[in-house]
Amino acid sequence: MIPTNGVTPQKGIVGGRIATEALLAPALVIHQRNEQTLCVQPRTGYVYDKHMMLHRDEYGDPMLPEDQHPEQPSRISRIMHTILEADLLKCMLRLQIRSASREEACLIHSAQLWDELEITSTLDQAVLDDREFRQHLRYHSLYVNHHTATCAKLSLGGVLVSAIAVAEKRVSNAFAIVRPPGHHADPDQSSGFCFFNNVAVTAKYLLCHYREGPAPIQRILILDWDIHHGNGTQTAFYDDPNVLFVSIHRFDIRGGERFYPGRPEADMTFVGEGAGRGKNVNIPWDQAAMGDADYLYAFDTIVMPLAREFAPDFVLISAGFDAAKGDELGGCLVSPAGYAHMTHRLASLAGGRLVAALEGGYNIEAISQSALACIRVMLGDAPPALPSLAPCASAVKTIHDVVAIQSRFWKTMRPRYEPLSDDILPLATELNRALLPFEAIVKRKHSQMISVALGEPTLSSHFDRQVFVSSSIRTATKAILWIHEGSVLSIKLNAATGEPASSESFIYDKSELIYRLSNDQQWAVVDVNVTLPAPLHSHSKEGKRLRTALIAHVWHSLFRNSDISMSEIDRVVIIADGRGCQAFSDVMADVDLADLEQISAACVLTPSPLQPLRPLRATAGWSKKSVLHIASESTDAKTDAKTLRRQAMLKTTYAEVILTNGQASTHNLIKEWPFIAHFVCARMVIDQVPAKLD
């Protein structure tokens, strides 16, 4: 038997009898967590050395606690303590850690990077803390002391030892409890708390030394679930067809800057180059608060299908736990159970040959419980049960976009999307622009609508033939101001080719509902379509600015310009949908309340779930009396205190609030149309409210 932690494992005894099944499968662990259950042979190895705690921030304020820096020494000691408390060490094999050699590190890194770090162990701390010296070494996001080089070599060596033990079948899998972390370290530059790229060097080592043999390692999957992009690992294998690198990370803008490391290479469009095209997969979240539902949706839709098609011989996890709930730097909500489920999925690959190497994670309790959950699964426990989960709309969009990009390289990514080539692109028309003639037909079908010349050159160039008014606008006494995006397509795609099935695809215009109601009641309509050409139609600042400028121009033309003003109008209801909501909200900040009172205006808002609407604070009193707000209610695990506070705030801000589970404002508008129609009619002070509309 192999000694573990100073104890020689005995035959497995369960209920007083020998567990013969375990003796026939020596890599199997029997661990039912009771006094009579002992391990036959550990299936899970681990590395740990308290000397890695000697790397610490000596430059900080001496009046603050020792562990003031996020990447603090107690990160690894707390994990070890938690494993010990859970009584799991007897079922694990402690692997003998060693320092990595220069030759090993230089499989990925430059000799200069190695030499510069070695020098730090010979210098006084005052020199190491000197700003100019740190700039010379380009240590902008790193702290250094006399022990840093030793700790970095132990950290890298620990991951190497873990992988070698798994490759040589001494253990089935392993968890490397190491620091400093590694995934931000580029081949020639240390950064982001990282000196050597532990996982990248280990992957290269395995490909070099275990490529032949009875169980060759020729393809490696690296899954990086740290909340920060693994930029160093991506750089190391960007053109390598033998390494599939998948990074799930935040890429949103926070405080005017991209989430760290903030490089454009973290975007989903960076797919690898040369022979490595398609082997680099970035899944960039565009917001905080992503949780189990979102991560597991990414796993089930992208990670696992790609991994099965790639068929790796070995799996390396850059196991940062800063997406865990409670980690303030990460700002996300993944639970220990969520990490357990991700580990369980990955353990089904490569015959179970898997190594998890600690990266980030800065909430000590969250990191220790998350690591423990992963280790339990690696030991053979089933992951804990999870409640019903549904990804948020933002996650669904991100995953959809990544699938579209990666479908060019992978058979399992369906439907397949092919971008237009440069020779075809000049002949193509964006679909939202091509639909404008169809919408004009809808307008002529229901009422005599007149196109309005905007006059302002910039607006005219972006919104040509997108503002219409009823021919009765000068004589009508009541009107609907309809602010919306274009027609809606319902398209069924051929799963193999990605082409639309024309007989099962449809187009409809939400304006039908507005025109039907206004015709029945003999009201005028002002129709403003805020659709923009791509890429302005996305949530870009320029797109928002143009839409706001359009609504402001229309508003002031209607109420301030005597030539085209609605002089006879005494009642107006504004219905703003989708991206039109935020534009209208921005305009309301500068609207004279006298304008609203003069026309007894009321409003219906159906914003997009991806773009929550800010309260109309400038017109708070009017909003409380006259606005119906329809919003998509969160139905996933992230209905946290912040979401509940927002919902409560809505109910105190507006006259009426409806919370729906619709995933788009279009669905909300249609689903709640009977209520909307009654609200509009009541605000128009109509004696007879129309019957329920189809």
C-alpha cells in the first residue's frame, strides 16, 4: 500500500467485512465518512507546502492586518484546514512537492523572466519595494519579497508533480493547493499576482514528456473558470491545435474600464490563429452576478460539447474561485455546489485524468468551501443537488454569440453560422433595414400615415423614413406616441445548415396592435422607429445617444414647433418599447412638466431585460400618477436582495407595475396587451373601454 500523510491505508472494511471490490480496483476509494470506512488506495492526490505562505506583501501598511492583500498567504492554509476538518486527508495521497527547474519553466517562459525573478531573492526589501525597480521589472500588479522566487517555483513545481502523478497513474486525479497563482503570467511578462503560468507550463510538459506510451497525452483541455480572463494561458497556446483553451470570465466595463485584465483579447472573437483556430474559446460575461445557472448553461451548451468533440487525453482546470458568492473582487454568485457540478462534468473526460490547480479567489471562506466541494467530487462523491435553474438573459445572449462564432470550427456547435465574405458584403442589406418597406405596408394598411422629414442631417442619415404621423394629426384631439424597434422575426433554423426554414418562419409588426386600437378609437399616431444600422443598434453609447437625440427632436417638434405641432391634442399616451424606453427616459429628464400637464400625458413602458430602465426621477410626481411599467421579473437563482429592492422601488415609482417572466419586451407587450389597452383607454378618458383585443 502507498503511505498517505504518514498513515498506511489498510484494507477497506465496511460493516466488519473486507471490501473485496475495492481490492480489485486499487484506484478506487471507499469513503462513506464513518469510523469503520478506510481507504484502499487514494484516487485523489494533493500538493501543499506551508513554505508557499512566505510570499507576502511586505510593502503594505504595517498597521493593517498581515493578510491585507487579496492574494494572501492564508488562502492555501485555510483550504488545507477545511479539508482536514472534513476528514478527507485519509482518503487522499499527499504528493511530494518540489521546485520547478529553469528548464521546465522555460517550456513557456523566457529565460529573462526566470532570471529577473531569481534576482529578487538576493536583494534587500527596500530595493524590492522601490517604485523604479518594480517598474524596471514591469511588476505593476505584483508584490515581491525575498521568498517570492522560491514560492513561485514551488507553486509551479506543485502543479507539475500533480500532473505527473496522474499521468503515471499513481493517482486518478489531483488538486494542487498552491500559490502564487499563474494564469495571468505571459511567456515574457509576470502580472496579475502571477509569476509563472503553472497550468500552461504543465500542459507543455505533459505534451513533451508523455506524448508516447500506452496512455499517450496528445490533446489537453484547459478550462479556466477564474473570474478573470486567463490571458497568459491564451497567449501560450494561441496557435496550438493540441490544446483546447476555454476561459469563462467577466468582460464588462466597470468604472469606465474593462474588467481585469481588460485586454481586448478576452473577447469571444479571439478564436486562435493558424493551426490553433477554433481551439481558443472565450466566454465573456457582460455583467456581474453570474451564478450556477449561467455557468452550467455555458458548460452544457459549449464546454462539454466541444470537449467531447476534441476528446482530450488530459484535463487541467485553472481553478480560481473568485466567481464564488461572497468574493467582492469577482462580484458573482457561483456556489460550492456549482463548482462541484462543473468538476463532475470535467471528470467524465479523458478517462478521469484531471488536475485542478488553484488560481484566484479572495474570500477565504468561499475559496475553502468551493475547493472542498471540488475535492469531494474528485474523490467520487456525487455533486450536491441543485434547485431548478434558468440562465439570465445576458448569459443566454453571450452563449448564443459564442456558439455562432465557434460553429465555424466545430461540428457540435449547431446551427452553423458563416459570416459574409468581403466580396458578398457589399451586395448585402441588413435585415432590420430591409424590413422597413414591410413596416411601411403595415402603416398604409391601417391608416394614412405620413413620413416626417427630420430636417437634422445626422438624424436623417440614420433614421430615414422611420418617423410617421397620422394624416389626422392636426385635427385629432387624442394621440399615441409609439416609440419602438422594428418588426420581429420568428425564424426556425435548419439545425445542420443554419439556414432559415422559410415555410416555418414569420415576421410580425407590433405596430399592428397600436394601429388597430387607434383606428377603432379614431386617435392619431406618431410612430417613431428607433432601429439603427449595426453595430449602432447594439447597446453602444453612440447608439443610445442617437436614439435619445431622435426622441428629443420629435418631442420638441410636436410640442414646441408651431408649424407641425399637435395644436388640437389634449390627451397623449406614450408607449415606449425595448430600446425606445431608455431613450424616452433620458429625454424625460429635460422635459418641461408643463408640456406633460398640457396634454395630460400618460405612459406605458416595456423595457428590455438586458437594459433595465432608470427611474424617471425628474418627473417623479407625474410617473407616480401616470406611468404603467411592465418589467421582466427574474426567475433564476439570482433573485437576490438587490433585485428585490429594485422591484420594490418600481412599485413605489409608477402608477402601475406588472412583473412578467417574459424574456423580451416584445413578449411583454403582446402578453399584457389587453391590460395595456384598458390602461391607455382609461387615460384617454374614453367612456367606453374596448373589449379584449386579440
